Amino acid sequence: MANTSNQHHVKAKKHLGQHFLNDEDIAQKIADTLTLDGYKTVLEIGPGMGVLTKYLLKKDVTTHVIEIDTESVAYLEANYLNLASRIIEKDFLKYDLNEIFKGEPFAIIGNFPYNISTQIVFKTLEMRDQIPEFSGMFQKEVAERICSKEGSKVYGILSVLAQAYYDAEYLFTVPPAVFNPPPKVESGVLRLTRKPDYSLPCDDALFFKVVKTAFQQRRKTLRNSLKTLNLSDNLREDSIFDKRPEQLNVQQFIELTQLIEKDI
């Protein structure tokens, strides 16, 4: 097993957003956020030197890791021999994961690079049919945003889209000091658990479009922010259009999408 005291083996690269976690207790705590319910395979994004990986490998699941940094890949291959055949040296955002998972369910976990963390969530939402669970570490304010409810200042596109399909829980906060190099902000760990019935009673593509369009002008009422959808005057008289996007909960966004579906 690798020893995290060998931190110098891989240098953190700023352009990859790397901050290596070097606290064993927190690594184990993150690994333990997985319930292992509804899947037998886990994908860790950005394992670095494997501080989280070693705890995943102890669990009763098959762990794959995806890592774009060649230096980290070489380190993992040398130190985790039983993982070597399941290291995917690719860019998570561009790689077709079904080359590995063949349509089977899998969970996602990771200490996510801050610079691509929201894109990781969007890709997870696209693959929601295969991903029953997702947990990991984000910049604290991003984790809070994903888990926030209507009426909050940070409630937005990510909150609504993630919570339409998943139950979102903010689990715990991680201080900068446990990373090498320390980031300038706190981190937050969350878990997304797919809802038992996650199929929406409206068109998913339209739902995404309505939510994104509404929050592009979050200070305006929906009557103004959704102008580009060319809705009928009759529909725009509905009282829901008097509200601003941050006032609508997920269910109301679904109902709004249903109204628009009938109108266009």
C-alpha cells in the first residue's frame, strides 16, 4: 500500500487544480460516505496519489480511477499493483465511460479539482440512469450551492437540476490545512442519492432549458427572464410568472415546464 508521506513523488499542478489531501481520517470519512447501495462498481475522479483510493479498495466494490495527470498515473501504477488494470488515463469530461462500464450502474466519488467540479456534476446528471450515488469534495460554496433550497442567495441552476433527480446532503466541511498545497478556501463534502422515482413528468431537455434561462437573469421575474422562449401572452399572465427564479422550488420548476410544454 502506498504511503501518503511520499507526497513529493507527485507535484501538484496548478493548471489541473490539484490539491492533494494528506489527512487519513478525512480520506476514510469521504470513502465512508458511499452507502454501496444499488451498485457494485465505483469510479474515483482524480485520485492523485491514492489517499482516498486506498480506503475504497478495502470496500466490497470494484474501484476504477480516472486520472489525466501522467505523473499521478505512474505513481498509482507503482504503488497500487492491484489497481493497475483499472486506472483510466483519460479526461473524465471527454471520455465515454461506457467503454468501461457498458451501461452498468456505478457510483462516483472524488476530491474533485475545483476548476471542473461543476462540469463533473453536469456530466453526472447526463448519466443519471447509471449513477445511483455520487459523493465527493468541492469548494465549500459550490457544495453549499448544490444542496441549497429555494429562497437562498446561492440557490441556482446547479441546485435545481441536481435536486430534480437526486437528494442532496451537505455532509461536512474540510479545512485548507489538510491539503498540499492548501487551497485558499474551505472545502465541503456532499452526497447525492438518486431519487427512487427520478423520471420527471415533463420533457427533460426543456426542463434544463427553462431552469438555465430563468437563472441567467435571476433578479428579474420569470415573465422577463423567460422572454426568449416566446411564450403566449395568455400563459405569461399566470401568477407563477410574477416570481423570480430563486423563489421556485424544484417541483414548481417542473410544473412551470409542464405549462410551457403545453404552450409551445
